[in-house]
Amino acid sequence: FFFRFTAYYCTPRPISTPSVAQTMAARTTATAALHAAVERGDLEAVVTLHADDVDLEGLDAGGHSAMVLAAQRCDAAMVEQLYRLGADPGRADGTGAHPLFEAATATAPSLGAQALTLEAMASWRSVDIDCENEDLGTA
């Protein structure tokens, strides 16, 4: 009896860990959910995803970060929320786009929305107001 007990319960069992592909798929799904929330303007979903440890600097399939997407939409509330949660507003995304430049050149729903977004971003120390995009244009 003792031998069968120890043979069964003391035999090392493989630990079930996610594969690299599963881990990457989970990150991609979380980043896609974050970007969808940013595009919808869903502040609560962004906070919830951040609490679940989503990467705020993660890039979508087009190479865009959540901060750039919010800046392109001139969504000042979303830009502020992402900044408060730790997203870097001075960091170019995978396409070379800077959030400040994107906000300055975006087709905003209103001039007020664009002005609020630019004002918020210009007040942060980590934003270089002389940043250049990939075409060497400045905001």
C-alpha cells in the first residue's frame, strides 16, 4: 500500500503552463480589447483592462498605440485617462506617429475637442512639443 501511495502521489507531474503562443495570443487579445475601448471612448473599460494588467503601450495590428488612437480621435478625456494610468504620451508608436502630432493634425469633431486634447498633452513634461513624425514634420 505504501509503495503504491508514494508512487502515485510523489511522482513529479508536469506543471501546466501556457505556451508562448498562448501567452502572445492572450496579450494580443487584451491589447485589441484596449484599443477597441479607446476607439469607443469607454473610459471604464480602459480602467478595468489596466487593472487586469493590460500593456498600455501595446500596439495593434497597424502598429498604433492606445495613446495615438485617442489623440487621433481628439478624445481629451481618454488621453488624460491613459496618461493617469501610465501610458507615455511622448512615445512614438510602431508607425513613428507621436500622440501630440496626431492630435494636432487630426480631423477633430470640433475645434474645442482638438484644443482640449492639445492643451492637456502640452502641459505634460514628458511630451516634446517639437517632436517630429516620420515625415520630419512637427506638431
